[in-house]
Amino acid sequence: MLETVRRAFKIEDIRKRIFYTFIMLVVIRFGSLLPTPGVNPTYIQNFFASQTGDAFNFFDAFTGGSFTQMSVFALSITPYITSSIIMQLMTIAIPKLEEMQKEGADGRKKIAAITRYVTVALALIESSAMAIGFGRSGLLVEYNFVNAAIVVCTLTAGSAFLMWIGERITEKGVGNGISIVLLINIVSSIPDDFVRLYEQFVKGQKLAYGVLAAVIILAVVLFIIVFVVVLQSGERRISVQYSQKMQGRRTYGGQSTYIPLKVNTAGVIPVIFSSSLMQVPIVIATLLNKGNGTGIGSQILRGLNSNNWFDPENPVYSIGLLLYIILTIFFAYFYTSITFNPLEIANNMKKSGGFIPGIRPGRPTVEYLERILNYVIFIGACGLVIVQMIPFFFNGVFGAKVSFGGTSIIIIVGVVLETIKQIESQMLVRNYTGFLNSKSGS
């Protein structure tokens, strides 16, 4: 990986792309510190300090601390992420969108344009809810229509601007721009988390205890990172053989290839879906100032809060972890089912003269792909659950309160690996281009 980066800096075009990406990231971090006009930033910070749930902390980690600072980028690119997920689901439900997706580059451009409009609409709704809901409680220095409108316009424009930056990084920089924006937001909060861990477990302790605690913390982090790398890189390859065809005097086909099925086929989507779904009741109860009592409803809300899982003093709340595991596995199957169609793959193979050795074309191929896919999905979902449970365990048992968890590490590792692959592919294309130019020149 380091060798790839070193060689990339020797190539002028890629070096310019990396520099352009770096400048955009500086702009993002500057905007994350720029306060929204008419907002009392201490209100939202005090609000966070009074919360025992992790719903808003989960959101703040994705915004790189912009939400607690109430900066112009407080919404970050979360509206765009939500919009993209909605469009993916709607593509399956609406035939017109499905036709657009199959039209190639033109269809994808149309869907991308619709996604932008949906993003702005979602940002407008979210900013309005914040300006009205929190504004009445003290978020705004002076609660009136003008100040509320300024906050709504500022937050909506900030989210739209981040979306634009992400698209420009994709076009002129390196990697997927939206993923890079999300990556820098998450990474920006990690130094504070390590400082918090140091002050909690190492600082002021006896030398032997402090060294042991530091070693354990580093070992756990490294183990999770290595595990996620293996999970993200692992794949099941299904061999495919293409029969030979004679056209005139030439023979076509006859080669062997494979269908790569990633172990983590759905990526981080199942974790985000399950976490978000479980946090919805907590967010609603928090905004309504409910859930702090001793009734059955409050007990259920505490069970949904991951901060209460693995708590030795209240083990009953860990039942919520079982629901989380079930939801993660369910969404892993659900999301993969709408993005990977074994019937379509089997039909395309049959049209191209391809077949899986030992499996008859047609329905037997579909059943074979479904059986392998279900097996791979289950392994990937279990891997996601393990990555998530490790931070939950240390948070519950040892009280290690950090903003990053399994979800953040999965995103960081996935984005870094994908960006490195894109840099390698750009270097490979440049080498091929240079080779062809030298051949034509000679």
C-alpha cells in the first residue's frame, strides 16, 4: 500500500489529483469549524452532554463533529447517503427507474440528477426540523422566522455544497468523492477518542497497569482493522466456463473465468440500517423528553440503546443486542437481494454460452447461485456483527466511551482499500497508454 502511494506521487497526473483531493479536504474541515449564523452552539453541546443514548453520537461521528459545533456543514452528507439508499430501493420498486438504470451512462446520469434533488429536499426537511424543533428550546439566539430561515438555508446549502465537493473529488481527485468526505469526517474525531482513552485508562495509573492498558487498546484496534480488511477483501469465486463458437475461420469463447462474490456483499449498509432503525424510537423519545422514567417503555428504550449492552450491573438490557443481530442479518440478505440477481446472471451466462462446471444452465444454475449466495451472506453478516460487538463489549464492560466503533472502522478500511485500488488502476491505465504511445512513436 505504501509502495503504491510512493509510486503514485511520481506520476504528475495522479499527483495533481491527490493534491486536489487534499485541498478539498482542507475546505471541508474549514467549513466544519465555520459557525451557522444565529445559532447558540453551547445549546447543542449541553444537549449532547445531557443525553445517555448514542443516537446523536452516531450521527455526530458521521458529520465529523460538525453537528455538535452547529457549523455550516452540520448535516454533512447524511442527506445524500439517505437519498442514495432511497434511490436504490426505489429502482427496484419503480419500473421507470429500473429502465433508466439499464440505459447505461445516460440512465445513470438521470438517476444521479434525481438523487441530487432528493438530497436537497431531505436536507431542507432535516434543517427545518432542527430549526423549528431545537429553535424553540434555545438553539437560536432569537427564535423568529428570519433567523430560522437563515439556519435552514445555511444548513441546506452546506449539505448541497458538500455533495458538490464529493462529485468534484470523484471527477478530478482520487477515489469516490462522497466516500472520501465521509472518511475525513470520521477520521477527524479519532484523535480525540484516543486522547479520551488515554486519560481514562492510562494517565495517572501505575506504570505496569498503564502499559498493559495501552497494549490492550492498540491490540484490539489492530485486530479489528485486520479483521475488517479480511472481511472486505474476502470473496467466493465461482468458476464459469464459456463454450467455443466457430464463426467463419475464427474460434470464439472457450476461456475460463469466475464470478466474484464478496463475503461482505452488502458492505456497511446492514449495520447502518439496523443501527438507524433501533435509534429512531430513542431519538423520538429524546425530542419529546420521554424515556427517563421507570415504566416498561423506558426499559425497552434502554434495551435499544447500545450504551447499555454488556453492562454487568444491568444484563437484561443486553437483550437489545439480540434484536440488533437479527436486524443486521436480515438487512444483509435484504440489501443483497435487491443488488444481486442470480436469475439475471444465469440468463446472461446462458446467452453468452457460459456455464458453471457440473451445473446445468437455467434453473439449476439459479438455485446453485442462490445457495452459495445465502451461505456467503450469512458469513459476511456474522463478520459485521463481530466487528460491531467488540466496541460494544468494551464500552459496556469497561466504560470506554468513544465516538468511533465497528461501523466507522468498516467505512474507513473500505474507503482506503477502494481508493488504493483506484490509484493502482489509474497507474495501470497510464502505463498502458505510455506503452502504446511509445510503440506508435517508434
